[in-house]
Amino acid sequence: MNAKHVQWLNDYAPQILDAVVDAILTIDARGHIQSVNEATMRQFGYTESELVGSPLSMLMPEPYRAAHQQFVDNYIASGEAKIIGIGRELEARAKDGRIFPIYLAVSEIQTENGTYFAGIIRDLSAEKAAEAAMLEQRERLSQVARLSTMGEMTASIAHEINQPLTAISMYAQACVKLLQMDNLDRQKLVDALTKLNRQALRAGAVIERIQRFVRQEDGERQLVDINALVKDLSHLAAGDARLHGIELRFDLAQGLPNVYCDPIQVQQVALNLIRNAIDAMHEIGCSNGHVLEIGTRLLDGAVEVTVVDCGTGVAEEHMDLVFSAFHTTKQDGMGMGLSICRSIIEDHGGELNFRNNDACGCTFYFRLPVDGDE
């Protein structure tokens, strides 16, 4: 850089800094602000005279306020960079008390007068609001997909509930007849009432599982035994499989580590894959077989869930579109199921994919990391 360029930068540096949309400020080794640009004053609502000479910590709420100067002091003493030269997300506080998310990057400046630091602060309020809106939209779409799945399973659900209700009616009639007899057999009455109660609990369990599945959840994640989750899901899927003459066969690996996930969302993914497999087999009259295999295993630091059908597989012309939104091969499908499922699994740090089987049918699988951050 020649002398002319240096002089130009010296002449126009203040205007350049004030034109930047991000807040830029410098602080000394004590953590006191030395200079600010226009964006700093806009973001925080302070005047230049209020900022210069004040500690940078005035722009931070707790616990960031107490920790920031400790990071700076530690770097000067040990050279260990915990925030210096490394950007990170945290929260800032404006003059009016408003707390907002920021991205802070701090760099060291060595001068003949000592060590200084330059900080660049980006307001993340708009980005975080957009992320929250996107997450809310995805949660709504996810619930719509769950409701749609239950709607598609209406016939099997009705069948599952009708069986215990029919039994309840029969046992109730038997109890009435026993009570009308002159020589009441109390043990038979107790037995009939016990069976009636068992069938009522069975019907209630079906309804409770459906309610839990379609209920609007907050997306809370927890440590989950994936085998227990799949077994619980089997109660929802079994009725649909029986209605179509399909046998669900489970091959669950023992001793799997827990995964950190949202159990409702992961069940939604698994149920969607199972129902798609049932539809694929039913469409060809189960001509390749009646067994649908569901398995779990540990693979490369992840727990894998597989759904193996014996349908026709995925046609080559559809392979690139399987997970695309609004793509469907079903006459009454929304085309959102697999797209939502993939976004759910990827949000968990996992993978959802498929492969055609050598003999017939297709295997859909998803993997969830076992070392997920809690």
C-alpha cells in the first residue's frame, strides 16, 4: 500500500466505519471503550460521550457482564483465546434495558501504546425472529402431518377401538343377566366386570396413544430408549397393518445407547415410514410377501431405525424427488410427509434416506447421533 492509499484511508476511515451496518468499537486492556461508530450508537441508544471511557460490560447483561472481562484478563495473562479472535453468540443490553441477541467478534490490536481490542457486534434480532418463525411454521406443518396421518388411519383406528367396545357391550349384558338371576354367582359377576374393565382400559389406551401423537407439543427433547419408542409406536401401527393383511416383524438390537431427541417427532417419522411401507405393499396386493420388517442397530456412532418393505421399490424417475415438498405418488397424499420427516431428523443432527432392496421393495432408514448435545 503506497503513501497515497494510506493518506486516503486516514482521511476517510471515520466515514467508512460510520457507513458499516455492524457496531464497531475499540477497548483498552482494562475493558474501557475507546471509540465507537454510528452503528454502535444506533444499536445501543447511547451517545458517543456516554460510551467512550465506559466499561464495555455496560452493554452486557449478566452472566455475560461478569465473564467478559475475565476472558480478556485471562487472554492477556496466558494467551489462551477463549473469545479473542473467536466469534460467539451472546446477549447485549441497550440503554433502555432491552435485551437482544448479538454475534460478537473480538480481535487483538498491538500498538506502541499497548494492547487494544476491536469488537464487531452484529444484531441478530431479525435473524433469530426469522428462525423462530420458521421453527413455529415447521411445528405447525408437523402437527398437520400428524393429523393427516391419523386421518388416513381412520379405518384401522375405528377397527381397533370397535373391538374392545364390542367386548365391553357383551360383558355389560352378561353382568345384567347375572344380576337378574335369583341365585347370583358373585364370582362370575366379578370375572365379567374384570374383563369389562380390561377392555375399557384397552380402548382408553388406544385413544390415549392417538391423543399423545397428535397433541401439539413444545418440541422438548429428552434422553430416549429408541427400542421402547418403536415398541410403543407398534401399537399405533399394528391395527393399520392387520387391516391390510400385513405382519409387522421387529428386529431390535439390544443394549443400544439412548438418544437425545423429541420422542413425538421421532415417532412421527417412524410411523410415516411404516405407513408408506404398508401402502407400498398393499398397492400390489402383497404379491411379494406380507412381512414388513422394522429394525434398530448401532452404526458408526448413531442409532439407526430401518423400515424394510417388500413392495415395488422407488422408481428411478422418482428417486431425486422422494423428499421434495408436495411430491407424492398417492392419489390423496399431501406430499409433505417425507419432506417434514427429513427436516425433523436433520434438525436432530441425523440423516433420513432410502435404498432399493436387491430382491424387491425398499428400505427407508434414519439415524440419530448417540452423542447429541443435551
